[in-house]
Amino acid sequence: MTKIKSITWMTALSLLSTVNAAALECNGLQNAASSELVSYLRKSIPNQGNAECVAFAINRGAALLRAEVRSYGRTENAVKRAAG
């Protein structure tokens, strides 16, 4: 079980470093808002030349969406507690 956890963490870290390397090559996407990432993905036809940037935009967009969902959940819980 410990070995599986170690392998999982090493894989995750290697993927993150790959995403960070892709970010360096995808200027303009690093600090883009989710709407800008969606716009980039709509305009881009994925190919080998832009694969790293497309992957970065997808992963970054997903991370932003997860953060928004978590924030929304916290807001909903705070409203319920205040009303309750």
C-alpha cells in the first residue's frame, strides 16, 4: 500500500512538472481567466505543435473550475449556517 502511494505521488509530481514546463512555452495562458482558456481552446485545433498548450489550458481550466466549485460550496454552507 505504501509503495502504491509513493508511485502515485511520484507520478503526480512528474505530471505537474510537465504542466509547468508547458506553461513556460504557452505565454499568455499562465494567468488567463477561465473564459480566456475556453476561448483559446475554441479557437485552437489540437495538433502536435500546440499539444502542450492545449493540455495546459485544459488542466488550468479544470483547476480554476474546481476552485470555483469549492468556493461556491463554502458560500452555500455559510448562507445555510447564517439562516439556520
